[in-house]
Amino acid sequence: MPHPLLLVALLALVGAITSAIGAWKVRDINSWPVVEATVLGHDVSLASAAQHRRERDDQERRYLARILLRAEIKGTPIESDNSGFDGVPSFTTREDAESYVNRYPVGSSVTVRVSPRDASIMHLGDNRLPWGRIGLSVFLLFASLASLGLYLNRS
């Protein structure tokens, strides 16, 4: 069996690469085509453990704020929601989730960004960089290099 430090270094490196790939896929959101979409409806629901991996008995409940959207892209009507590439926004209180969905009344027109790879992926909200994923990638890369350094120093 490999040394534990070597195993940690390898697993952290795999995690860093996976996280970096995720950040790379969404880096270009600011260049996605912009279209007008109509709000068809919205829903606030309690997240189940399958929908939100952080949901456990000892943690706060999370409420999902889903907004249903319809846009016409190249003459084809597309229906989607605000899950985008990161999933539906979640909140710690039902009131916060309801406040979020109430900003988008049914029938209103909103501006969304549409993925050029898959028109059913619509981003509703501010343009942004995936700072969380970038930070996770950097942290895991540091953990991998530190573990590898400790392993090589001990050998």
C-alpha cells in the first residue's frame, strides 16, 4: 500500500484537477449570448439530501428557489430553470428563498445568458467568475504539493 502522504497528495491533485475543469467550463459565462426570457413560474422547496449533499440532521435546512423560464432561441422555444451549471440557488431560510423568487414575478421578462453548448442551460443573475471553484482548486493543489513535499522530505 502506498504511503499515506503520497495517497493524500494524489487524491488532492485529482480533486484540484476536477475542480479546475469545472471552473474552466464556466469561465466564459460573460461571453454567453444574452436573450430575453419569460418567467413561467417559481417554486420554493426543502432540499433533500440527494439534491443538496450538505443536508444532514446536524446542519441547517436548505431551501431551493427554482424559477421556470421560457426563451426563444433561433426561433425555437426553450423551457428551462435557473439551475444553470451550479444548481438551483439555495437559502438557509424559507423567507430568504421566497424573497429571491419574488424578485421575478410570473409573466415578467428577464435577461438570461444561454450556454452556447446547450441552450437549456440558462444563467439568471449577475455575471460572475467561479471564485469558489477557483479557490478550491488552489487549496487542493497546495495540499497536494505540501503532502508531496512532506513525503519526499521523509523519504
